[in-house]
Amino acid sequence: EFHYSFDEPSLASSDTSHFSPVLERIDDRAFSYCDSLENVSFPPVLKTIVKDICLFKMPIEGILNKNILEIILLSQWNVVLLRSYMIVEYYNLKTNYKIMNRLRTIYLSLLFILAMNMTSVLSVKAENYPYRSDYLWLTVPDHADWLYKTGEQAKVEVSFYKYGIPRDGEVNYEIGDDMLKADKKGSFKLKNGRAIVNMGTRKTPGFRDLRLFYKLDGKTYQHHIKVGFSVDKIQPYTQEPKDFDAFWQQAKDELKNVPMSYTKELAKEYCTDKIDCYLVKLQIDKKGHAMYGYLFYPKNAKQGSHPVVLTPPGAGIKTIKEPMRNKYYAENGFIRFEIEIHGLDPRLPAETFQEISKGFNDANGGYLANGLEDKNRYYMRHVYQGLVRCIDFLTSLPEWDGKNVAVQGGSQGGALAIIAAGLDKRVTQCVANHPALSDMAAYAEKGRTGGYPHFNKYHEILKNKDCLNTMAYYDVVNFARKVKAPTYLTWGYNDNTCPPTTSYAVWNTLKCKKEALLTPINEHWTTPDTNYQQMVWIKEHLVK
């Protein structure tokens, strides 16, 4: 426990160098950044800290007449708690601004220490940010939401710390449009670990990406940050084919001639005192395609009482990852079906999945490019049909409540969730994180950003008119036009897998009731808390 108490004379004369020059210079941008954290999901103690910091937003002429600074730092079970209380009186004098600035420096220095241990509050596994890392980049745009209008200049404050100490030196940078080659390169100097970079602007709606490279102690540290311009005006390149609806209606009609067939085996390793789990193998079509999935029930599920949730997977040929990580769905009354899409038993050894993946995912785009020349032979056709068959299966369960069918997933799984909602009107809630397969053909137009799987890496695909034609029948944006169910979408701006440009292309296309959680700093990930809140959102939007 540390206790500091200052009166005015001692504060004015005291040597505070022992706090280190971590934050030697503080200006209003730091406090604007605190404002931007208002809607971030922090534990209550961290929200209190942010509110305390904002007390320092005062006129420059403020002078401290009487002050009490009490800081109690407690550490228990890897949880750091920080509270401060200040009593401040103001006078219209400018001469003692340095006193207030020093006080702010002390306070924010301690906040920085807390921030470096923030993940201890959020997770007992994490001990630093990034996890057990010696270094930390901070990139703070001068617009708190990271968004600008076309023509506005975007400035970013860049800071670099190693071992918590700001480092000086030369940083190389490049700036380019989202996922595209850089059109500007240069360098700047860090002074006291800090610099301001002007990212410029855009004339058209979209994102700019600042990419940073800093060489220190024989190692190059990289970082990047994207900011958006007039993002509400981003529109997809992909257009809807005239026979889009007819094409998919025929695909769904084919399923009517395929009897429901599946096996259901108790998965004891995933059963608890609150939930039961079964491994299901579901036949999709007459060609022998199948999907495996873990089906979770609440313990002692009652007939006609439970909403169902279909969860498709992210991209790749792999097992179903940690089936128990989302057990809270079943614990909250949902029947949840988490699937794979390749017909591979998830109990196969990891080595087997790796061998299959290496053999199938070649340099020509893997399964997401398989059969792309013909919309009727494309690999994903039976996958999209499989989504409808999975809903057939879930709505056949006697425990289904007869009303609610939710779809939920991330990346490729987010794409498939939106696709399922567009294909099947039985879907009543849709949740998607950073959807892949969105505006895939956009790269065909110079200067445009396309979505995963980034067919610009395979130039022969974008030059093939048949491939471009097929993409339109399978692109998320054309299914988004059909979605009627309430939809909840989450994406980050720093994502280089499913870039924010294509997430906005989907978002701006959706005409249903919709809500978004924007997490600018996120790359291609979401936190466990965000995932849990998605379940809460579905629960709040159930059809009664």
C-alpha cells in the first residue's frame, strides 16, 4: 500500500523525478482519448479511473491552491485496484500551470502502470498488454472514434514504450488505402517516445492505413492503425445477379428431396451438471456431403421450450475448437449447434487435419476457390445448402420453442451466419463478427478493397470472368440485401483479414433492424466478453 499526501508548498518544490519521465508531456489529446473509452466494456473499477482522469480537464490558467492526492494501490489475486480523490480550487492565474501539469503527470504515470496490468483485471491468464510483451505501441487519432469525413486531415499521436519507458529514435512509416500498396512513405523522430503523424485524407469513402516500423536493439517492431473516411457512404462493388433468387431457390428445393438423416452420439466429455452435449453427423445432400457438429442442450431440456442457435465455423480445415468455450449458451437455455463444414469428424487427431489442410489448401486459393469457374460446381454451394439443412434439423428437435432460430459466427462463420439469415426466413436473430466472403470481387476495380479470401493474391482468378460471375452468387453483400431478422454486427478497424471496408459494405447494405459494436483497435479477434454479450443480445431479442 502506497500513500502520498502533498500540500501546495511541498508539491511546488518536491522532486518528482522518481516517478520517471514516462509521461513528461501531457496535453488534451490524452484526455480526449479517455472520453473515447466511454462505451468500452471495462470492469467498474476501470470506469471509475477514467471518470477520475476527466476531472483534470480544466482551463490552463487553473492553479492549485489546496490539494489532497490520495492514491491507494492494492494488489490481490492479480487484480490491481486504483482509486484517487482530489480536492481542487481554481484561480485565474497562469503562472502555476506547471504545478497542475506535474500533478497530472504523476497521476497518469500511475494510470499507465495500471494499464500495463489491465489484463490482470480482465483475465487471470494475462499479465501485460500485449501479453508478456516488453514493448507497447500507442496510436491515438485526433478523432476519438477514428472516423473522419472525406477531405478532413487525420492526425495520429504515436508513442512507443519498451519496458514501460518511452524510447526515442527514427520510425519509418508507409500509408496506403485499406489492404492496398502504400502510396506514401517516410520517417519521423520520436521525442520523449512520442510524435504526431499526419495521415492525410481520402477523396472517396474508405480507410487509410498507417504502417509503422521501428528498429531498436537489433529488432524491428511493427504496428499499424486504420482510420475511416465517410464510412457511412461505403458501398459494395458486388452487384446482385438477376437470377440470384431463382438460383438459390433451386438449391433449397433440392433439399426437399433429401430425407432428414443424422446420427447423434452422446459426447460425455462435454457434459456437465448443467448441460448435455451430443456429436451429430448430418447428411446434407444425395452426393454424400455431411457436416459434423456438437449439439449442446440445457440439462433436462423441456419439450417446446428452447430457442436454437446455429454456429458455423471460421475459415480453414480444422477441428471444432474448444467446444466448451461457449457453454454459457446452453446454461442460459439455448440449444446450440456448433458445426464444421467439410464432413470431417472433429475427433480426428490434429495431425490428420493438418495433413488434409496442406493437401487441399494449395497455392491456388484452396477450397474457397475450388470450382469457382462454375456457380453450380463451386465448393461452397453444398455448404450454403448445409446451413438450410442444419436449420431443418434444429427446428425438428422436439425441444425447440417453435419460434426462435438464431445464427451466430465470426469471420467465415460470420459470413455464413448472414448467408443463412438471407437464405432462410426462419432465422429470427443474426449475429456476425467481421464477416468474410464480403465484396470479394472488389479488387477487380483498381483502388478498391476486397474481402477475404483476398483473391487479388491469385491474379488469374480476378481476370477470369466466370470466376467473377460466380463470386456474385456467393458474396455476403447479396445475402445481406435479403436479411429480415434483427442483426448485430461487430468489427474492428485494424483487421487485415476481414478489412473494415468490406464490413461497412455489408453494414450499409443491411436494411433490417440492426445494431453494431465498433471496436476500432481490434484486429481479427473478439474478446470473450464481447462473445458473451452477443448471447445476451440474442436473449434480449427473442421472439416471445
